[in-house]
Amino acid sequence: MDNEKMTTPETAETVEPPVAEEKKPKKGGKTAELEKKLAAKEEELTALTDQYQRMLAEYANYKRRTEQEKLQIGLFTKAELLTELLVSIDNMEKAIAAPDGADYKTGVDMVLRQFMDTLGKMGLEPVGVEGEPFDPNVHNAVMREDADGVEEETVTAVFQKGYKLGDKVLRPAMVKVAN
């Protein structure tokens, strides 16, 4: 019935059907106000997106920098330790070149003592001494024995020394424990 003409019986006239008028928004008023708000929100979104992207870039740079710093600290620590050990290596080479005899053993003992002192300066501590109470955190009991005159759960022999660095056990001592 959109474009059909209608005829009424009384007048026999042709009447066009009423056309619905489309409402067009008025420029000004609420539409202009909404357009301004939309533009402001778009600007705010652009600013926040930019801020977010900058923050992501800063975080990526921070992460990369900290990884590089960790690597540099690790290399520095290794270099410091190895520099300290070079003196012991030099003395060990001298001991190997020395002729056999009582002085040879004395020289090797001195080099070992120097080497252990250097590691001690770096924080390495030996664990596992005969006569101390058994501690499963720092000892690995591989044998048990009935020992007279020794309290139960006491280390009676050390097969291999253990070592710790601060509170961290690097290697537990391999020991024999009294029953």
C-alpha cells in the first residue's frame, strides 16, 4: 500500500495515502552535545591507549635491562671467584713441577689450605665432622654401626665432606652414624 492510490466510494476521488514523515535530528541541541561527548571520549581512549602502549614498552625495556643486569652480576661473580682461584692454580702447578719427597706433600697441603681459604672467603663452609650429632639436612647417612662409648645418632666417620653456602647445602656430607 505504499504507493497505491486509494479511492473512496463517496467522492470517487483518488486520495494518496499519508506518508510518514521522517524525523531528522536538529543540528544543535542534543545531537551536537552528544557528538562533542563522543569526540571527547575518543580523545580520552586514544590518550589511554597511548599511555598503555608506553607502559608496555617501559615494562619490556625494564625486563630486558634486569635480565642484562643479572647476566652481568653472574659474570662479575664468576670472574671474581676465578681470579681468587688463579693463585691456587699457579701454586698447584708449581707443586706438580716440584720433585717428589716430604717437601712435595707439604707444598700440596699448603696449596689445598690456600684453596680452601679462598673458597671460605667466598662463603663456602665444609660440613660433616666426626663426633657431631647427625643432621639429615646436612648429612647423608650411608652406614650405621654399633659403636661403644658413642651416643646414638652421632657421626662416627666421614666418607666425603659436604659443603654449604650460607644456609643452602650444596652437597651433604656422606657419613657413618652410630645406632
